[in-house]
Amino acid sequence: MQVEKHSIEELNQQHIKDHRRRFEFAVADLADLDEVLQKLVAFNIAIPSWALGTGGTRFGRFSGGGEPRSLEEKIEDVGLIHALNRSSNSISLHIPWDIPEHPDSIKTLASQLGLHFDAVNSNTFQDQPGQKLSYKFGSLHHVDKAVRKQAIAHNIEVIKYGVQLGSKALSVWLSDGSNFPGQLNFRKAFQNTLESLQEIYEALPDDWKVWIEYKPFEPNFYSTTIGDWGQSYLLASKLGNKAATLVDLGHHLQGCNIEQIVSLLLMEGKLAGFHFNDSKYGDDDLTVGSINPYQLFLIFKELVEGMDARGMNHATDIGWMIDASHNVKDPIEDLLQSVQAIKIAYAQALLVDKAALEAAQNNNDVALAQEILQQAYRTDVRPLIAEASLRAGGALDPIGVFRKLNVREQLVKERGSKTVATGL
Ligand SMILES: [Mn+2]
């Protein structure tokens, strides 16, 4: 199904007076309003193909109704999200969960919905039916060269799918690691990983990038071969200009200063992309902004400042993607909430008085520096996000429209109540 533009406009009209009043109040003191709104309109966040169904945990999975049954239906769902918020104009595919059997028709369907294809993701953390060799003890770092070769070939195959769809990046996350001390020679594991990545790197088209994601633990609980940003950065540096580090917010130990990592990776030109989610304990994959919105703001403050320092385009020079799992919420509502939270943090970061902050830092005026940051963070920017959505043809209140139009009920009618999307 599709949400008609006129349905969104009709519902917007019902709230336009309240919106205007809130908006006028919110922007009264804002000097560069047009610039901020333009940036908000341009800012899009990719939706991963595995986030459109209800996820599970290792204890169970409680699927909702009307989940997408095919890649086509997943693309339709991203189209729905984009129609509502005008901020989700791309989809990131996971191979082999979402192999495009007919790339041309998939591409056409996506472009009809105003979508393109973001990074493609490989998977060597599971064995697939009919697979010759097992990844039980790792993939690109494996002690057996034959296993490494199989994993390399898979990544090269994923690049080929991506080329057919117009993607420009391969995103690699390895679960390779060890569960017990003594299981692994760290140096050999790293060296094997590097050599495997070098072969994959050689297969990248000229205008492609490879994004190297890190994670400290899970599924392995003693060591992970690409466990932190240092290990990812080391690999990316040795590989070359087409390789960079991908930061997933949930892939850090508790208390880690993620904003500082982001700042330095940006400084070195090695921040490739971002996976947004939120967490309280570990890699919880919760809705963005649901647990620690202040941290998200501090990260965006570094992103904006660091990208401006390098003259980068906020919207397009870094890969922005949600990587979350929805166990108890409607996946589309959850994704709409995540995108809103990201845009709120981005807008607040755009409001930071950079010149005043720099002066406070140079004067060691610690209290003033904090005041300046929190002044931006405590500004209610929701009317700006709503105005940006309105100007781009989206809904003032995306979730409200999703509910008022009974979108999920219609999807259940179309697809059935016992559907299960591919993914974790
Ligand atoms: Mn991730």
C-alpha cells in the first residue's frame, strides 16, 4: 500500500494553526532559520532491510502482523516511512537475507517511491543452508584459509549485488572472535582479517568504499577481532583511502565517550558511517533517543563541528543509518520515532553557538561552555522538525498520521496476520 499525499495534507491542515503558533515561538530568536531548515530537509537516514519486521532475542520472537514478506514489501515499507517523514530516502540491504533476484525491477520500485540503495551488508556471522564450510570459528580471521576464501568470495558477491542496485559501499561487521583465553592468537587473527579485507578491497569499484564496523563483545565473550575503533581504524588505515570506520552506537562498553571517538575519526577523515540505536546495558538496539538523548546530542555536536571543519556535506558525506531491533513495538512506528530523535539531536547541534563555545573554551570558562551546550540541548526544536517535514511534503506528525490512516491494519489485511520478515 501507499500513503496518498493528499491524505497527509488533509491531516496536516487539521493541525496547521497549532503548528504555526509553536513554530513562530520556537524560531523567534533564531538568526539563520532558513539555513537550519534547509539542512534539516536535506538530512536523510537510511533504513536497513532487516528492521522492518519484528525482531527477536535468542529467547524468542513475537512477530506482529502485516510484516513484509519479500524484498519488494520491505521497499514498500521504507516508501511508507519516507512518505510520512520525508527523511528516509534510502534502504540498506543485507545479503543473503534480501537478495535482489530482479535488480532492475527492484531499482524501479525503489525509485518510484523516491528511494535509492545505501550500503550493502555482508553476513559471515551465520551459516547459510548449503554452505560448504562453517563460520563457527570465524570467517575473515579463520585459521583455515579455505574458510577465509569462502568469506571473501561472499563479500565480493555482495559488492556485485550492490553494483546492480547503485549502492556505493560495502558494510562489513564480523562476529569473529574468541570465547576463551588461549583460543586465539590475536596477532594471527588480525593479520588474517587484514589480508582477507585486502582481497575484498581489491574488488571494490573505484567509487566504492568499505565500512569496517567494530563491536566489543557478543556473540563472542572473551575477544572480538575487530573489537574497538582502534582496531577498525588500524585496518582501515592499512587498507587505504576507500576504507573507513563505521560507528554503531550500541557497540561500545558502558560509559565509553563515543563523541570523542567520533571527533577524532572525523579529524582523520576515517569516519565512514553511523549506525544509530540506543542502549542501557549493551548492544540493546533500542529506539534512538529513548534512553540517552543527551549523549546523542553530544555526538551530533561533534559530528556537525567536525564535518564543518572539513567542509563536508552533512547530509551526504557520511553514511547515516538506523540499526535497531523492535521486539515489542510496531517496527514502522519505532523507525519513525528513531528518525525523529535523530533529527531533533541534529537540529539541536545546529543551534550550538560555535563562536561563543570556542571563546569559552579558550578562556577555560568551563561553566559557560556547559551553559552554551545545554542552551542548545534544552531548546524544543520539535516545531522546526515539523516545519522541515511540512516543507518537504511530509507529515507534521508522522506517527499520528500512520495511526489515523490505519496503515498497519491495512498492511495486515494485505499481507496477513502471521507474516514473518527475514532477519534476526
Ligand atoms: Mn550495526
